[in-house]
Amino acid sequence: MVELEPYNVYGWTDKYQNDFTDQLTLLKPNTSIFKVFAYDKPPELGGYEMLCGYIVSRSKTVTSLWADKHLFF
């Protein structure tokens, strides 16, 4: 099992600050966005959760030219 935990390097809260696409474009390259945790075996069988990596933006975050506003990392 794999779990992601937001890695809050900007101090963002659950309180609305601005549109999420505008907020994500503030991410600088090489910023850790999520911590990635994985279990060595199912928790029901006594598995332990371990930090196994990070999801990192490697370039400037930009919105697409499409109306769906998907983001590219």
C-alpha cells in the first residue's frame, strides 16, 4: 500500500487563499510536493509504514492551453 502526504513547504492552510492553479504555479523547480510512504506488508499483517521518497516538481509549473486547466509538472 502506498500513501501520499502533502509536503507543505509554503505554509499553505486549508483556508482558501486563491485558485489552486494559481497557487500551484508558485511552486519553484525542485520543490518537494508530496512525501511518499509505503508499507512493507499489509497493515493488517503487522506491516510498517516507511518513508520511501518524495514527489518533486522538476520544472516550472504551468497551466495548459486547454479549458480543463490541467497542470504540467
